[in-house]
Amino acid sequence: MDSATTAGSIGIAHAAQATSANGGQPERFVRLVPPHTHHRKRPGFPRATMGERAPLRGCPLFPFKNPSCGDHAARALFKGMVRAQPTFTFETDAIAHGATSVAGVDEVGRGPLAGPVTAAAVVLDPEQIPPGLTDSKQLSATARADIAEKLHRSARVSIAHASVAEIDRLNIQAASHLAMLRALEGLHPAPDFALIDGNRLPGELPCPAMGIVKGDCKSLSISAASIVAKVCRDQIMVDLAQQYPAYGWEQNRGYPTPQHLAVLKSHGATPHHRRTFAPVHKILYQEKSLTP
């Protein structure tokens, strides 16, 4: 069998041709090209397009003998292969360098057309970390609520918001940073180090901090913050939906779903819609243009 052929930095699962046990005939294996990856042709790599299965030489990571496994199986396998699970490594490293209290910080609600942006800061007790902590988007609503309840009992938690008016006045990134800053300042006693989701840090932080891209998939403290922030904001949108039931906020949480956009067009914007966001701004501009 040929020596292993790696797929470089594009994250493609290996595949191979190997000699089968019956008669020395080649046994086909397939590689899985993630659906959103464009693959350049390289020496030794057959040409493949998005989602295509093609034979490769080398050592197989996933020796599918049936090339008809299908793109759905490819997607599921690739997602499972690359999905990281958060650990306490970043927190442990910070403690090893002198920190005594490490907070994870994350926000939710950057993309919706309505409602506040919400941030949370969480200091975990290493002896009482609830099982199942991961990126909040990977959990069901029931699982998030259960973990959030445990976090409120076992960890130090602070939740803060930036309002719709602040989002429209500052822009969504600055408002998100403002909510994060408020969440950190709400922790008592204050942490002496913060792990913050993203590659940009808010200004005027009360303690040293480190930004971690996709931190909710890498740090347990940031995962915890993402969960409690999402549970809190989801409940805010459920409560607002009682006042404005047509918009379906109890389901879409203010995000621009087709149903939300249709009702926004037919009913207009509420005081809780973000005027500077393009779909809302467009509706308001049209209404203004039609006013005699």
C-alpha cells in the first residue's frame, strides 16, 4: 500500500486504495470533501468538486467500502470529525500564570433584527462544572435551560445587555462589547483574568483578557457564558412576543426568518426593532417614502 497522503490544511478526510483480502484486488476507499470546501488539484490528488467522493492513495482515516454512502453521510461525518469540545485548558494555563479567578465571556444576539444583545460572564468552580457544557448552539433548548440552572447554582454568573437604542447608536459590534464589559463589571468579586469569545476585545476592560476565536467550542468558561446568555435572551424574546405576537419572536428570537420578514413588511417595525439593520431600515424608508 502506498504511503499516507495528507490533505494539507484544507481539512479533508484521507482516503486510499488498499489490497483486499480476496485475490489481491484493489479495495476502493473514498475521501469525504466537506460540502463547503473548494479543493485545489495537487500532485497525487484527483480533481474533486464540492461534496464529491473520489479515490485517493494513502492510509485511510475512514475506509468506506461503499462509495454510495452519500453526501448526507459525508456532511455528518465531517461535522462530527471537526467539532471541538471545550476544555478547561485555557483556564488552567491562566491560573498557572498567577490568575486566581478566570471569567469566560460571550454574547448572543448580534444577528437578530429585534431585541437587545446579551452578554454573560461566568467564573466556574473547577469542582462543580456541570456535564454537557459545549457551544450553546449545539444544545437543545431544554438542555441549555438545565445547564444554565446548574451554572447559576454552582458558578459566579453576571448577565448584561445593550439595548436596541444603544445598538442603533453605537453599531452592533460596539454594543456587543458594551454588554460584555457590563457583564464583567457585574461579577463580584471581580475576576483577575478574562477569556473572551472572538478576536477583538472590548476597550477599558477591568482586568487582563485573552480573545479566543470560536471560544465557546474551546473554553468551558466561555461555553458556560454562551449558554446562560442565550437562555436569558431567549426568555426576553418570549416575553416580548406576548406584546407583539404576530412576529413569532418566541420561535425566531428576532432573527430574520421568512415569517419574521413577511410580518415586518405587512405590520411595520416595533419599538424593539433595530432601525439600523438593513431589512428594518428598508421597511422604514419605504414607509417614509410613501407618506404624503
